[in-house]
Amino acid sequence: MDGGGESDGPALKMARVDTHAQGVSLVEKLPREFVPEVPHGAAVCDGARAGAVLPGDGYSDFVKPFRTVEDTFIALAVQAWLVREGRARGWPRSFLESLIASQAGLAAVAAQPAGAPATHIALAGALARTNDLYQQADALWADERDAAAERWRRDRPLFQVAGKPRAWESLGG
């Protein structure tokens, strides 16, 4: 599997499978160390039949755009939560303004086509700024000892999951 590119066809195919179909089971997995409130599971297909093979390349047409949307909206949600917490805790207004400006940028990214290379590049820049804001937030949470602060420290690894988009190659740079 080479991810597409110069092959004669898509390198990865995606198929629609009914989760209630014979041969399909959903298995709960142990919660992750971060955000254990979000269920974690796997689909096991043992003799299941695909309902429809989806057109195009599974990675570039489905996985990559999904990750773009997921990364964008997770960053927006976390930053909205930080604004709420920051206002309640009296954090510096300049930090809160930076969060809100970052949210405006992420909202602009969310309005763009999720599969477009320019969207991936814009998201890379927005996530770099987001990482800077999270590092500032780390310092603001440092002396806090309540449940929200502990949740921030516990879930912080989640914010490192987003990888660097590789869209520059498709723009010739």
C-alpha cells in the first residue's frame, strides 16, 4: 500500500459495512489514559460482506479529510473550554484574546473543503499556533489543583495526536 500517487488505481479501498450484519461485532476496548470518558472500541469483521465499495482512494478521499475535520473541531472545543475556564479563573485577558483569535482562524479552516491541500496547510499553521497556546495554558494550570486542572494534565497527550499535514507536496513545495 503506497497511499496512491503513481499507481494505476487507489491503494486503499473503503467499504460500507452494516454494523448489525452477520460476521460483524463491535468490541469495547479498555479506556485510554487520556479522555477515558470517550468510548474506545474496534469493529471485528469475520466473514462479513461489504454493502458497497466506496469510490476513490480510501486514504485521500475519506481518512485524510476526516482527520482534518476531527483535528479542527477538537482544537475548537478545547480552546472554547479554555476560554470558559480562563474567564472563571481570571487568566490574563491577552491569553483569552489569543484563544478567541485562534478559534476564529480554526473556524475559517473548518469552512474550507476538508480534502483540499490548502486547507491542510492552513490547519498545520493553526495547530502550530494552538500548540503554542496550550504551552501557555500549561503554565496557567501549573498552580491549579482542582478537578479541571487535573483533567487538563490527564488529557494533555490527546492534543499531541494531530500529525503534520503533508499537503505542500501537492502544491509543488
